[in-house]
Amino acid sequence: MNWIIIIILIILAFFFLRMKHLRHKIYMVVLIVVILFVYITAGNILAKHNISLKTTEGIIQGIKVYYAWLGGVFDNFKTIAGNAIKMDWKLNQTQTTES
């Protein structure tokens, strides 16, 4: 499986070098980042939960666990963004008068 991912990334890099338009290069970079993100995170999650992808049940269980983890990541981002919005970002008056 590792060789397949490496070969796909090499092919994508080859196409990336051949592209002339910046927009296409940006799409290629985004695609490579998404593939690497899914590959690394899915590999870690499946290894942590000892899930085998050799059976149909294992694949279904792996998909459920990965999407549950991904949902948790998005919930954490939502919480962080909500807390950042609630913070008081105004400049403190004592800071402006001391300068």
C-alpha cells in the first residue's frame, strides 16, 4: 500500500512540474495535501484501533472509526473558533495611554 501512495505522489509531482498555469498548480498542491492528510491520519487511526482492511467488516468498521475521528476533529475546530470569537479582542485603554 505504501508503494502505491508513493507512486501516485510521484506521478502527481511529474504533472505538477509540467503545468504552466498557477491555478492548476494550486489545485495540484491542494490535492497532494489532501491525499497525504487522509493517508497519514487514516493509517494512524486504523493502526491505533487495530483494524484490518482485508475483510468487508473491517473496511466498514474502519470507515466508521475514521469518520467518527474526523467528526471529532471538526467539533474541536468549531469549539476553538467559537471560543476565539467570544474573546475580548479590543485594545486595553491602559496599554494605549502608557505608550
